Amino acid sequence: MRKKSGSKKKIVYLALAVDFLHSGHLRIIKLAKKYGNLIIGLMSDKAITEYKRLPLLSFNERKKIIENLSGIHKVIKQDDADYTKTLKKIRPNYFVHGSDWKYDNRKKIRKQVINILKKINCKLIEPEYKKKIDNYDFRSKLGEYFSPDVRVSNLRRAINSKNIVRILESHNSLTGLIIENLKHNEREEFDGMWSSSLTDSLTRGKPDNQSVDFSTRISGLNEMLDVTTKPLIFDADNGGRIEHIHFTVKTLERLGVSAMIIEDKVGLKQNSLFSDQNRSFQDSIKSFSNKLRAASQARRSKDFMVIARIESFILGKGLNDAMKRAEAYSKAGADAILIHSKENTPSEIFSFAKKFSESKYFKPLVCVPSTYSKVSEKQLIKNNFKIVIYANHMIRSAYPSMVKTAKSILKFKRSYEQEKKMTSIKNVISLVK
């Protein structure tokens, strides 16, 4: 792609993510254009998620922004986070990158790129990173104007760009904020939230048998969505009556919920993790397929996902029944399949995944490792699971801590003994600015 020797214009390559365009981008683009014909490699969602959070805007939306800037020779898609394939293909004369990658989790990538540049005789231009501009918290500001449509689409985008999508239970706005902001090793974070019927019931002191109706749950959900931007998956139990399900879908979609999960049980709900399931009954394949069709047809956006949860293993019906249902639900419009199990190992769901992966009706797989907690995300990826939901861990970890604090106050008639075991008042009031 490089021009022959003697050509007036050199080839300049600049890779950008452009979650939103700001003065830092304009400054580095202006600099890069001075060296020749500027090719901008717009990083795909997949490339970006290898080193930081999924961008708010889709690739096509980001591409439109860049293409409307003047003086850009070409905009291409960069799908490799380490630049290797792209640089070897383009073989530019100059490669431009801000100096910020010297200091963050891309230091290793920088070394690899420098080696490639030497091989292709390309010069590195590294303008100084200006923290006041480039590190401005644009994302938190954009959260004030965050569109529900953008949030709805982000779960499907994450599925398409990540090896596995990591979801954590959130039962109120505070837990939502924790999920929104928590990071490990700079790039590892939760990709979204799970609104669980179990934890919604527990926080209200009621049993997990749909005694808390949808309107009550959605009211609390609305508060959580007000202060967060990450995708949210809604636990819709069995979805209620088929005649009402289109109202539920429209309400969830309007709020910005990315997906709803419906389980194939009928009658009064009994939590699937109870050992005795004698009072639990599975819906017929035909009836539940009709419900899935109704839910799929009710959505306004195809990005809103309807996920079918199969209870065959919970009810002791085995692999063949689960497979028969998975294929039928897939044909009925389910966008993903949650295979549920209460075994203490993942062998049951892995046997299902192996067989279902060979089916022409295969859809992305979801699991909830509440009882088989030793399973690693690496194992789940190897077995073709795309979403993992840690479905009740926030409330389970909060409960013993609260009980311990309350007992300590009763025992010592003061709170001093627990102060060092709790977060400071300063940290609490700083959560919401």
C-alpha cells in the first residue's frame, strides 16, 4: 500500500478509538496530517475491548464522525488491538500515537509495534499526552444524556466483540454504581448488570415466588438505570401471561434494558435452586415457543434480546429434553439460550453446550454458576458460553456483613469496634457526586 519512492506524499497511519471526538483527537489528527496522506485506522469494538471498556458509540457511528473531518485521506477498520496485521498490510512511512501508551496497560503492545516499525522502515511519531484534555471524564458527563437506545444495543455489541460477557447482580442503585465504576488491572470490569427476581424479592422481605410484581420491580429498575450506563439484563421469571408480555417488553425496552430472560416454567414460581422441585412444572414446548415469539415480535429494536432459560436439568428431564427445547426455542426467536443447572460441577451444562454447538439452530449460550462456582471464565469460553451471570453475589456478600455489624453494636453498645471493618463515611458520600 506504500507509495513508490519519489512520490510526493508519504503515508501516515493513526489509529483511534474515538468514543467521542474531543480536542485531544483534533490535535493529534492535525499533527499527523503534516507528515503526508493520513489514513485513520478506526478501532473496532473487538479491538477496543482488548484494552479498555466497550465504547458508547457503535463502530458505524464513530466512523461517520471521522469521515466528516477534513483532510483525511482514508478511514479503515482496525480489528487488531496490537496493530500487527494492519501495519504489515499498510506499511506506512509514519505511525502516529499519543505517548499515553507508554504508561498504561498497552506498554507491551508499544514494544511490539516498535519492532514491527523497524522491520517495515516506518518512523514512530509520539506526541506528548496532555492529561488535562485527554483524561477528562467525558463518559460521566455523557451519562447525563445517555440514550436508552444506546444502552439497549450495547449488550449485543459486547457479545459480538468479547470472548465472554461478564454480568453481576445489582439490586439497587448503589450496587449499580459499584458495577459501573469497578475495575481490576485497568481493563477488567463487569460488562453489565443483572436485575434478579430473587434479590429484588429479598430486599423487600418477600419470597421469590413472584410476590413482587413487575411494576414494583420496574420502579426500582428505573432508579438504577438513572445513575448507570452499562447494559442490564432483566430476570422476567416465566414472563407472565402471553397476553401481557408485549407490554413488559415495550416497557423494558423504553427504559433501556438490553435483554430479558424468560424461564420455561408455569404456575406459582419456586426458586430453581431448591432441592425439592415437586411443585415446579415445565411449560410445553409449543406454549413456551409461542411466548418467545410474542416477546420477539413486541420489541421495537432488534438489538433488544429475548433469552430463553431452559429448566430441563433442574427438573431432572435430562440432556435430550434440554436439546429438543433449545432447538425449538431458537427457531421461535430466542436470541440466546440460558441452560440452568444446580449441580456443583459444570459437567451437565458442558455436555449440553457440546451437543448444542453442533446444531444448526445454535445460539449464544448463557450460564448462571451459582452452585458450580469453581468454574472459571476460561473454561466457559472453551465450552462456547458467551454470557456468565453472577446472579446473587452482591446481596449474599452484603447480608453477613450487615448482620455482623448489627450484632457488634448490640454487644458493645457502640459502633467503634466495627468502624475499621466498614468503609469510611467519606467514601460513602463520595460515591455520588
